[in-house]
Amino acid sequence: MPHSGPAPATAPRRPARGPEALRGAARAARSTVSGLARLADRERVLSPEAVRAITQAGFPRHFVPRRFGGDAGTFTEFVAGVTEVAAGCAAAGWCASLYASHARLAAYLPARGQAEVWREGPDARVSAGFVPAGTAARAPGGWVLNGTWNFISGVDFADWVLLAAWEPEPAERRLRFFAVPRGACEVRDTWFTVGLRGTGSKAVVLGEVFVPEHRTFAQAVLLAGTAPEAEPARCHAVPFRLVNGLTMVTPALGAADGALHEWSRWIASRTEVLMGRAVPSAEKASVQSALARSSAAVEAASLLIGRITATADADAEVPADAVPRSHRDYAVVAESLTDAVDRLQRESGARGQAEGSPVERAWRDVHAAAAHAALQFDSNAAVYARHTLGAYRPSTEEEPSHG
């Protein structure tokens, strides 16, 4: 099928960097994407300039294995970089986050498949559709995919797309992921949303596309948390469910932090007319309360995320309670960040409703990010509760007899 949509934003091939290089490069990318944020919001897709900025900053290569020239970087640096970019443009931060995270998942392909994905270098951009859709039929040497996958963020500028589909044997009901060249996909513009408009999270359609076996992997490989290498880097040897939520919640953290700083700068010089006299907004108790509560919420969110990344980066066995606790923390962080931007929006008054206000776009973007299925409160709370309360449940032998 023809390669539709904008031409990929190319970046020159660069030598491998140290794992701490992302944070500083993200600051330069922020200055670019922040100036293009309103354009992305209006056009519902990032500009080629914004994509080049996040590519040159090193997001697509951050988790790529070093043998392909990637950084095999840390989750701590990933969060710092995504937060920085998302503070300037949440849509750019979202795509930067997903390009990095999906490249990490491509490292779970068999060795030959990895070599194909990164044959042109470590900056290949990988988009993904992880909600199972379409059909996957066995064929000699691989699989044939058909169907439509929705919400593929950044697909216009992707080189590869990872797609999820169920294997055809209904008795096993196993999920499998497939790496498909972007040129084999038809892209349909289905992305009309309130928030995160600039992510261009469109639909892709495949018709009788063959995927060789070496460009697929089963969900069980991903959940095992160890990429198929003799000595995988730490970022390729952690439980998927420990770090998956970082992909979605970190752009929301950056957007909320950026909104907080912009709102503080704006409100500090604003005056309001109350009861016939001009009053500095900064002297209002409601403004002071909103600042205190929202800033504390953003900082607490950062601390919770930092604990997750510290666990993921540590060269030690992941504690048994870390994964269920991370589920709880992701949901709490998402809820806290929406509360934070809600307070700022309410204290912005009528002017805060106008397009281009310091909070308006971030308010929409944070709510859109927090609505992601991976961040839903009840389902994540259930994971944590089952694990925690299960430890207190008496065993059958210890239960008292009522006979």
C-alpha cells in the first residue's frame, strides 16, 4: 500500500551516546516544540520540525540496544527527558515517550527482526497499536495480518509499527505482537479529540500483509521481562507491568508541571476587580490555595514516579510488591495531576477558557492522558488490593472451624 501522510522527518545518524545524554538534549527540544505547540494542536499532528527535534534529542534511540548504536538508557533519564519536552508541548512529549517506549519493546523481537528494525540506525521511530485488533493467520514462514488498528500515535512519522493481534487458536487465546514497516500500512485520519490533538493518533489498515516469524513475539516473552540477548541491558530486563505506565503518565506530569509554571507567572502579575476595587490575584486566598495544592500534587507525583524508576534502574531483583504498587501509584498520579490542572483552570477565570491561555491546552491534554486505559483507577486499585490483602488472608489450615 502507498505510504500516505507527511514524509518522515529524518535525522542524521549519530554515534552511540552515554545513557545520561537525554536530559540535556531534551531541553533544546523543548525550546523547539513549545513554539510549535499551538500549530500541532490546530493541525492535529506534530510538525516535521517537532519530530526532528525529539528524534535528534535521542528519544527513539534511548532504549535501543547498544549493539545497534542505541543508548540502552535508564528509566530515570527517560522520565526526566519526557517531562521536559511535555512541559513545552504535551503532544510532542507523548510522541517522544511512545517512540522511546515502543523501541524498547522492539528489542523483544528475535535477533533477526531487531536487525531489520534498526538496519538504518538506532533513530528508527516505532509506533504501536497495543489494543488487539484485526486478524492474524498463520502462513508458511510467518503470519498474514488483516484489519484496522486505532490510536497509533505518531504514525505519520513512524518507520515501523508494532501491532497486537490474537493468535487464531481460540483454546489458547494468546496475544502476539507484529513489527510491520510503515510503508505497508494505510493510514486513516480518524484523530478528532479534545486533548492531545497534536499526537496524530490515527488508524492504520492492513490488507493481506505478510509478517515473517522473525518480526513477531508472543506476549509471554514481553511479560517475562527479559529481551532475547545473552546479556540484556537493565532496561530490557525489567517486568513490563512495572514500567508500562511510565509511557502514558510521564507526559501528563510534564504538561501539568509546565502549566503550573506558566499559570504562576501569569497570575503573579494579574489584577481583578472585586467589589469595585482592583485586587492583585496573588493576594486571593483561593489563588494561594490552588498554588499550594497543585504544586504539592505535581511534586508528589514526581516523587512517586521517581520511586518506580529507581526500582526499575536498580541492579537488583525487583521486589514482589513493586509491580502491584506501581499500578496503584500510576493511577494515583494520574488522578492527582488532573486535580492539579483543574484547580489552576478554575482559578484562571473566564480568561482561562480562551485558546492559548497558560492552562487551557494543558488542562485538555492532562485529562486526555489520564483517560488512558493503563491509568484507570479502579482496575489498578484492584491489582494492588488483591496483592496486599492477599498477604493478610488466612490460609485454609488457619481458618477457624465453625462445626
